[in-house]
Amino acid sequence: MTGRIVVGYTATKTGRDAVAFAARMAAAVGAPLDVAIVLPAARSVITPPDASYDRMLREQAQRWITAAIDRIPADVTAYSHIRTAESFAEGLIDLAHELGAGSIVVGAADGASRGGHRLGTTTSELVHSSDVPVVLVPRGARKIAAETGLTRLTVAIGSRPGADALIDDAARLALAAHVPIRLLSLLTVDLPATADTAAIRIAGSTHAGEVLAAAETAMPDGIETDVVVADGESIEDAVAHLDWQPGELLMVGSSRLAQPRRLFLGSTAAKMMHEVPVPVVVVPRTRAEQKGARS
């Protein structure tokens, strides 16, 4: 999370959202920013490639990426990359591997509401295949002042212990950006009216507190840490009652369905994104965690 930052750019408002947030993140941690446009690879071996069209497309991409970098604050070191790949997601992952990047940043899909998230083809592919943390940026992030930077990390801790990769990445990012961490557990009750929800809430709150306490203990010294249990009738309801700062970043772990060192956006994280107005980073699981989940 604290290495080079690759941001996937398209000449759209959501593309500018992604670059704007990536620049704020790069400035906060002192990391280089790699702005990438991925062009589609030739899809047919029957029709020969049109060299003039390819040249025109690359020249247009160069103009787009130059304009994007011109909007990045001068204190951020930025590089441009124009690649071809079978898919936008594949191109970004390959570039992240080549550069040893710590994260990939992408904007919301077309149709997202202001301050909202929307997964499209590229983002869905990324959050279900990448082995590099993926940052999903909501619509309108470009409207936030560059000097806002990063102000707080909220780390969503699941109901079971063992989020080592998530906690480690959060700690490194918090130390690099000099920001506090808010450890979050969601306590929701979505049961029939006849169920004893009061007893369930008490038991759930106790367990959530124990998991959060263990996560807080795992945090290294030097990080200001707060803990909170969000209560609601659903995941969306619990998240909606939380306060969010303009410079906040939400970190979630990959689902236990993920392959070792790969991402898979779980149902809880997907539901949270319906209500969260800040960028969300999905962190891959480690092989050690994967073993623990099966034992």
C-alpha cells in the first residue's frame, strides 16, 4: 500500500476522480504516481491491424494522459504509461507487477451518483482477480481539495480474528501518511420479529468488542487508534450512521472465498459500498490466512 501507485485513467469524470484521489494519496505517503491508459489489444487475427488507426489512437491517448498529468499537483512525481492489453484490468495488474506497485486506483463506473460507488466491468474484474490492493474511488472525488490529503483510515474488521494482512497494510499506510486508524466492526440484526434481537445484539456486541480489542493490540506503537461498533438493522443501515471525513479511506479485507493472494469482494464489503462516500481499498488475503480460514 505504500509503494508506487498505479491509477487507471480514462478521459471521463470518473477517470479524473481516480487521478485526483491517487494524487492526494501519493502526496500523503510520498509515493510516485503512475498514470496509465490501457488500450484494447487487437481482437481479430483475420482482419489485419490498421497501423494508421493504431497510431491515431495512441496519439489521442497521449494527449489525454498529458492533460491528466498536467492537473496533478507539482509536489507529486507522476509518470505516464500507455499500454495495450486484452482488458483494462489485465493491463493495470501487469503494470503494477512490472513496477512493484503497492496499489491500483480506479474510478467508479458510469452511472454512479455523486459521492457513490458503482462497479463496472473493469472494477469487478479487478476486485475478483487482482493480487495487488485495489482502491475504488467514488464519483466526485475530484471536487475535494488536493490539500485535504488523507486524514483517517477506517479499517473494517470482520467477525473472526485473523485479518493480519489488512491490519499490516493499514498500519504501514497510517504510519506513512501520519494519520489515525478507526477500527470498525458492524453489528447488524436482520431476523424475524419473533427473534430475541436484544440478546443477539448483546452477544454480538461482546464478540465484536473482543475481535476489535485483538486487532487494536496487533497495531504497532505510534498509531492513534480508535474502535467503534456500528449498530443497525442491516449492513447498509449500520454504515449509514457513521461519520466520514472528506479525507478518509475505508480499508476492507478480501473475502474468504478468495484464492491465496487474490482479491474477492465479499457480500459485506459490497453492501458497505452502497452507503460509503469515501474511497474503499480492498486488500488481498495471504496464504497463511487462507490456511487459517480452512482449519
